[in-house]
Amino acid sequence: MNKSDILKQQRLHRGDTRGFVLNFLLNFASHARLMRTFLPPTNGKEDILQAAMRAYVIGMASSLETYFRDLYLHVIQRDPVVLQRALQANGRRESLSAITRYIADGLTEAEVASAQVSFQNAESIDRNFSVFFGQSFFEVLDQFEALCAIPSVNKPGLANFRLFPGWHDQLARIFVLRHEFAHDANSKTLINPKEMQSLETTAILVCQVTALLPAISSRPPNDQNVVPAILLIADLISEDWEVVSD
């Protein structure tokens, strides 16, 4: 497949770019539920557990990379000024003739621009999204606090939610492990189940909090009629919910 075909296939699989959060949650949930459905007893089967967790890390990193790729496209696609800012920050890595050819083939300039950046590690995510904020994207996330509902936490009222200290390292760890496990089947690195819980929690929270940032969210500022909800792993693996249309 050539680049144009790949981008068209991504568009088909992605659907409307506004669905980036739901796509992420559904993608992530499939890996989280698979991990727990077939999770073997550890006694005498530690090697199988490690193999399952390796596969989970790879799926987790793939979900994260896809989320930030789709979100990046969504942001630059809705604002021509932001699109030009992104192009200036990353340079036009394709020749003008190649870009013209892609657009003539049915692609948008935003789709071409989004294909010029990578989200395969924490550093690239921070660097590419910092363009939209004028400062470190990760620092923006560190400072952000959202009033939200957390369905699986059995407490009344809303929560003032902030990301926890150390999430930068946890996010980076997911991608480091993914690269190791995907490219070195000889790897002897073992994952502690408690570390796995920390990694999956980091992944699901970082993406949802990112979607609430004022520069990202489509919600009007100070809209009191809509309360965002933060889903935890317990929500994703629950069997008593379903996706419904608006």
C-alpha cells in the first residue's frame, strides 16, 4: 500500500475525528478485557502470565499512539491557523508536488500534515502537542484540574481530578516496554502485576484528561450543563454497559 492508501484506510477505520475518545476507550477496553478474561492462575503458569502482559503492553501502546495521532488530526483539522502552526513547527517533510498529488487523490492537507509526525514515545507526544499550547504539553496536563464524575468510585458528588505525580515516567515506560517486547522476543524483562496496574491506569487517565483541556475540548467554557466523566479500568471491563447513540 502506498501512503495515500494507508491514510485513506486510517480515515475509514477512524470514522469521524470527533470520536477520538470513544475510539480510544473501545480499543483499550478490548485489550483490558482480553487480559482479564484469559488471565491464568499464577501458580505454575507465571510464563503464560508474562506473555499475556507483554501482549497487553503492546496493545496499550498501540491504543495510545492511535489516540494521539487521531487527536492531533482533529485539532489541526478544525482550525486552519493551528494547521499552519503545526506545519511550520514540523516543516513540510513532503515535497509540494507530493502534497498536491495526495490532495488530488482525495486527502486533506491536515491528513497529510498529521502523517508527518510520530507518537511512538512519550517525548514525541509532548513535543508535537506542545505546539498547540506554547509550552510543554505535559506541564499543561500537570497543572490542569477538572471537576468531573468518576462512575466506579462509590462516593457521592463530583471530584476535583488531577493527574498523579510520576505519570510522565509511567507513560514513557509503556512505550519503552512496547518497543522492547515488539522488537526483541528474547527479552527477559519481567513485568510485576502491580506495575501493570499502574501502567494501565496511567494510559486511560492521561488520554481522558487530555480530552478535557480547554484547547482540546469542544465544550463551551464554564458549561454547567455538562459534567465530564472519567472512566477507570473497572468501568472498561464491566459487563453491564453498552455504547448507545446520542
